[in-house]
Amino acid sequence: MSSLNNIISKILKDAKDKNENIVSTANAEKDIIISKKINSAKEIESEMAKKSQIEAKSRKERILSAAKLKVRDNKLGAKQGIIEDIFKTSIGKLCSSSKEDFKNFILNSVLSIKVDGDETLIVNEASMNIIDEAFIKELNEALKAKGINGDIKLSSQTREFNGGFILQKNGIEINNTYEALVDSLREELESEVAGVLFN
């Protein structure tokens, strides 16, 4: 009996030792696994923080860049608006010139461009009160003095434009409206006007 108790006691002691050894090994492995997972989590957290920082910096740069572009576009739009107003004002000033200045403008313009002398002169509604047969006669006399056929006629039809005139012959038009003249000079003058205004 005593030897059976010894055997049982030995088996229990071995089992207890083995159990303690397994628990001790499991605890050591658990500590290693937890330590690795903590380190891995810290690396991931650090990587995410760096990535988040980079993304935040990149986003900030994009926002700043977009804001700068918007400010530049707004400035450019405002400048274009001012320049547009100046050109519109210049057309307005041309339209408000005296009757004599308007007649001189037509006379000098027609004499300075290549014409056959038998075109039709087209004006707007308001100018029909200024341009009369006496002026047409004066214009034709001036053309004849230059050796050009003096047979320009005033059209009974008017057109919609602010001021100036159009010469027409056989469907071909020479557009000397104030709008067309200002537009033709616009490209040339726009940078000059911008330089005077904004520098």
C-alpha cells in the first residue's frame, strides 16, 4: 500500500511539476507574443501617424494651392472687369462726341481706307438725324477730289450698334462701328491698359 501511495504521490508530483513547467512556458510565450503584438501595434501606430501627418500636410498644401488659385482667379476676374469697363466707357465717350466730330470721323475714315466710292453707308438709328444728304454730298466731293468715284449713298436701313458706321458693297462690309474699332485695338491695348492700371 505504501508503495502504491508512493507511486500515486510520484505521479501527482510529476504531473504538478509538468503542469507548472507547461504554465511557466505558456506564460513566457504569452509574454513574448504580447510584447511582439505591442511592438507591432506601436509600429503600425507610428506608421499611421506618419502617414496621417504626410496626408495632412499634403491636404493642407492642396487647400493652400487651391486658395491661391482662387485668389489669383478672382484678382484676374476683377482686373478683366475693370479693363472691360474701360473699353465700354471708351465706346460710350466715342458715342457722345459732337455731331461735327462724328461727321469728321466718317469723312476721315472713308478717305483713309481703300474704297471704290460707290458703297452704301449704314449708320444706327440715332445717327440718321446727323448724317444728311448735304454730308453725303460733301463726302462724295472729297472722294472725287482724291480721284475716287464719289457715289456713296446713305442706306435707309439702320443697324443695331452703338456708333460709327458700316460701308457695304455687294454683300461685303467694312465695319467701322465703334465696337469693332475698339475690339480691333483691344488685344494691342489690353496689356498696356493693364500695365498702367495695375503696376
